[in-house]
Amino acid sequence: MNIVLRIIIDLFIVGGCFFALAGAVGVVRMPDTFSRMQSSTNITTLGVLLTLVGALLYCIFVWKSWGSAAKVIMIGVLTILANPVGGHVMARAAYRTGIRPERELVIDDLADEEACVETGDGSEQAADAAEAEREVEEL
């Protein structure tokens, strides 16, 4: 195997490991749940995808296996699709159970949504009223 190709593959894999380690440190050091979730999404987004690029190059140029390369690509696509959805669901669940960020939110769309749910009115009117109330408070 060409030494330049091996160095490139190793750089991708080491880069992925670096972002995974940085994300893990962020999960431990961040002050609140939402910051920890943001840090954990970096692990999957950057760490896993860089590692998968290294694995993809290895499959194509070393193993010469297009079947394995297709599997690596599929794992990457599923990671890209599942990561934002999972993070969103976890953040919404945390917010609805009463966990709030350490700092006050500038825009709190979920509070407007909860106002609609509490009134039992699923219409846009309740959301518009909550938004108008927030604008008045800002003045």
C-alpha cells in the first residue's frame, strides 16, 4: 500500500478519534443538559464521520471491496439522518420534563407550544398571542 495513502487514512481516523475524545470531555465538563447534548452530537457528527471516511478509503484502496465501501457509506448516511432527530427528541423530552438551560433562552419556541397545549387550543392564535406577549415584554 502506498505510504501517502496510509498517512491520509490514518489522519482521518486519528481526526475522528480526536473529535470523539473532545466531545466526551465536553460531555463531562459542560454545565447543563442541553450543553452536554450539543457536545455529544459533535461526537457522532465529526468523530464518527471522519472515522468512516478513513474506513471508506481503506475499503476502496486496500481491500478493493465495493461491498464493504457501500456498507460504510450506508452507516454514514444513517448517522447523518439519525443524529439530528435523536438530539431533537432528547432536547424536547428534557425541556418537557422541566429541565431548563443554565442561561435564559433568547427565543423559546417550546414555551409557546406549551401555551397552546395548556389552553387546549391547537390553533395559531394561541401561539401568536404568546409571541405578541413576548414582544411587549421586550419593549
